[in-house]
Amino acid sequence: MKRIGTKKRSFLIVGIALILIALGLGALDLYHVTQYEKVEAQLVVVHKKSSGKKAHVSYEYQGVKYEDKALSSYNAFTMKNGKTYTVLIDPKNPDTPHATSFTLEILFFAFGVISVLAWMKEKKE
């Protein structure tokens, strides 16, 4: 029986870890989508030297206006300044809007699969 080297085994370990992280983040985002309420919000991208770009939104929830609230995440590819964007609001904490795009989950999952496939290729050789 051929022993698998540490370098080769690290591809498998990293791949499995990335896939598990992707699944965990995906489950959390799915929870937010199913449990939180959807609200249309006006998006403003704020650029600060110290913290980089952040998305801020203004929205109305249950008759209360919320102005200039930092969004939980910012995606430069899909979030454009001045556009209307659907945000998720936790009814218990409407002051903190959430966004979900599944981009991070897809990237983690893809790199995890690539790592596992690399391990499988190395194992065959």
C-alpha cells in the first residue's frame, strides 16, 4: 500500500475544509433568506481611506425610516451606487440590514473542489 505524502494530503484537507466552510456559509445565508424580511433599499457606496469601500442603505421598515445604515457585506460586481437593492431585515433587529449574494460560498466551494480534484490526480500518479 502506497503512503500518501503530507504535501499531497494537504490538498485533500484544504479542499474538504473549504467545502465545509462554503456549506456552512451557504446554510447561514439560506437561513437569513428564509427567516428575514425583504425590503427595497437605496444603495450608496461610501469610500473611506481607512476601511475601503462599504455599502450603506436607506430603507423603510414597518413605518420607520432607517438612513445610512452599513450593509453587512459589499459586492463591487453587483452593487452599484444609487441603485435600489433588496436587503434582508431581521424583525428582532431592523437597524442592521443584511445582504446575501452567495459569491463567497461559490468561490470557497469551487476552490475546495479544485483542491480535492488535485489530490485525486496526485493520488493516481
